[in-house]
Amino acid sequence: MHPSGVANGPNDVRALVRELVRVGADVIKFATTGGASSRSGHGPMDIAFGQDEVKALVAEAKAQQKYTMCHAVGGPGLRMCIEAGVNSVEHGCYIADDPDLVNIMAGNNTFLTPTFEVYEFHSTIAHPTSSHEPKVDAGPQDSMQMAIAAGVKISSGTDAGGFVHGDNAREIELMVERVSPTCKPYRPPPDGQRNAR
């Protein structure tokens, strides 16, 4: 039996992290905001957890020696996960709206996974919540450039945004196009160790 993934309050959050670890989780992924294609009321700036819950989740995952990834687009939810010391921020479109966040990320060795490909995909389809899209599409490039300038490490990843997985090369192309044509992708060490972990 797998845990439900729903928790309310710091104690429930800690218990859920422990349960996820017991059933074999290597990484604890959570969301502190909605997203570009989320339903109304759960958009890119709407929060999904309280600060005490986020701190408890990250602290418990670290105590269990597990990596944390947070889907966070902007607003208070983005700040909460970064201040709590999450290992990786997925999306982070509005980081440029809060410039101090990149220094916290750099200091904590928090990676940014900008997921440009999902926004490219969303621009090609009609979606019932497409009203979020223009707001989200304006910020990822500035946020990534600001993060790089502060020394934040960037990772490439996908999103469960409705498109077919396995096209990670396109994500890297988009990152290079949107930052600088002279940007060089990271080459992993020969032993296959993942730098983000």
C-alpha cells in the first residue's frame, strides 16, 4: 500500500516523509504552489503548504538522508521552499521577482530546474487554464539568468505537463538559447554520478 501523499500540519508532514522513505522513496518531491496548467485557485502564485509544514518536510527528509525537490513557480510558496533549504526547485519562474532568493539558493547549493520545454509545449495547445501561461512565460528566462549570475547550479529536467517524456535534449537546447549561445552544458563525470544529488 502506498501513502496518499496528503498531509496537514508539521507532524503529519514528518510522518508522511518517514512513510515514503519506508516504502522506498529515494527523493521527496512536493509542491508549494500550483502551476501554469493548474485549476483556478491553485495557480502559480497560490500556496499549497504553510511555512511550518515546508520546514518540517525538508528537515525530516534531510534527517532521513533524502533529497528534496519542490515544484514552486512563484510567490510565498517559492520563498518557503528556498528558505527551508530544498535541494532543487522545479520551475522557479518568478525567482526574478524576489532577487534575494538566488543568493539563498547559491548559499544552500539549491539547484534550479527551469523546465522551458513545458512552456514551449503549453504555447502550442489550447488549455482551459491558459490564462496562467502569459504570466508564467515572461519570467523563466530572467529568473534563470539571475540564478546563473549568482552562482546557482542549473539542472535539466522535464515536467508532467502532458507532453511525451524522453526529449530532454530539447530542454537543454532551450536553456542554451534563452541564456547565451556561449553557454556550455554540464558534462557528467564518467562514473555517472549525478551532480544534483
